[in-house]
Amino acid sequence: LNGLPVYMPDVVMKMIRENAKGHGAADEAKPEGYGSSVFKAATKLKSRTVLEILHAGYSVVFSDVDVTWFVHPFDALSFFMKSGNSIAIQSNAPYVQTTSTGSDSARPHASVGVVKTDIPAGVRRLNSGLYVAPCTPLVVAAFEEIVAHAAKTSLSEQPTFYDIMCAGERTVDSCTYKPGHLVEPTTQKALVKAGLASAGLKVYLLDRFQYPNGAVLVGKDNENVYVLGKEKFEGATGKELYAAHNNWILGKDRKIQRQKYRGWWFLEAGDEQSCKFRQAAPSPLLTPPPAPLPSQLPELSSLHEHTTPVSLPSHTPPRTPW
């Protein structure tokens, strides 16, 4: 794994609080809570950091700290890492399996509202907490626009990912990004030189059953992976689970409790600075693509949910190794 995670919580939080001053007295009671100005400022640092890494000539696999991996991420994402000029990103769209009661809605957790199934590439359903970003001119251009756009909004960075990358063509499980006016001049020149100024960048949504968010609800009682556990979730979907994202739940304490309950908490007891690393068993590379969905999810076919594409367009490979 060619990379070094670096954490600077004190420096980052000081910078965030300075940037968030004067953006809402309501945040004072819980300044770092979900949806607060501090929270929104923190999320925007993620894409800014990724852009700096891309500018340095490196490709990026980005994974939020509340994503649990069950196989090595490079094995799970190998297909997309090798695909060249495209981005693969997790979907944050809910999925509710219609049960024998006929209900088409359910609650992912008591702390959030009721949801209904949405298509993977639904409006503002791109999840900026898990994605593959190869270092290519079009990917660099996309992140320059994401950073510039996010800096001008009062929202978190996540809606910006959709607004920028899905502004063009959009299907059920993919979008096409095309460079806009927020691309930096140096990158614009690079795109022109490479003949990519009017080209499109394919954005693929990762399979929700292999990379579920907290609102992917399956089985007879419409439960997520944190309730069912890995084996039961795989039994309900018929697919190997690669990673789970502990979201669609409000409150840091609730999130930690759920992570510990499921046995996916890897900090040393009494020491929040030490991580208990577990070597994940290697997973076969995603070639050929996974088998189609099982018959017990009949309504899925009407949504045209796809797995890893059979083949991706041939593009220039990333400039640097992963």
C-alpha cells in the first residue's frame, strides 16, 4: 500500500473553527455536530487535500474513517483503479427491499427519518466518503471544480460532488463530467494539449450491495448491514461484502456504539491513538465482473441496478502508480 495517512486534528480543528466563526450562533452548543458550520467546513478540507495530492501527481483511493473494509481496498477497487480515465464513487442513496407486507419505506436508524429506494445516481446521492480518483487531467479538472464550487456554498462538500460531476449526462448508476469554467488555467491548457477540453469523464456508482451505506435495507425486516452483520447481509444480497459505511445515523456516540456492537471497532482499549490492524484476506480482483443479482430482489431489476461494468472505455492510464 503506497501511502501514509497523516492526522492533524488539533491543527485542522483550529483552522476550521476560525473559518466557521460568525456562521451561526446555533452551532455554539455543539460546534462540531453533524450539519454545523464546523462540520461543513471540515468536509471541505477533504477534497482540498485530495486535490493537492492529485496536483502532486498521485492517484487517490479515499475512504472515510467510518468505512469498514472486509477485503483489501486495492483488491476490491482494482477494476476501477485500472480502468483509466474514470471515477468510481459510493452511492449514498437508500435502498429498501419490498417485503411481504408490501412496504416500500423503512427507517435506517431511530435517529433518522423514513426513506424510500432511490436510484444509485439519484439527485445529490454521490457519497464523498469513498471513491477512486486516478491522477489524470480530467480527474484533476473535476476536483478543481469541486473545491472551487464547495468554497462558495453554505453546504457540506458532498452535494458539490453531485452538482459538479453529474451536471451533464446521468443514468441510473453513472454520470458524465465535462470540464466547466471553474477549472484552473494550467489544467485547462493541459486538457487542450491532450485533446480533452470537450471530453467526458465517466463517474461510476459502486454497487450498493458490495459497498453499502447505512440506508441499504434488505431482508424481510428491511435491515442494514450493521443490524444483520456481514454473513446475513451477504446471504440477503447474494454478493460478497467489500466495505460498509457507518452513516445514516445521527450522533457520534451512537455511531461508535453501533460500530462496537458489530465488532468492527479497531482502536486499542483505553487508547484512542492506537489502531488494532487486522490483515484482511485477499479478495479476487473484479475481473470478470460479479455475478448478477439473485432473484430474491425482484424490484431491483426495474431500477436497472448494475454491478461493475463489463468493460470500460479505454483511456490513458494514470500518470503514476497507485
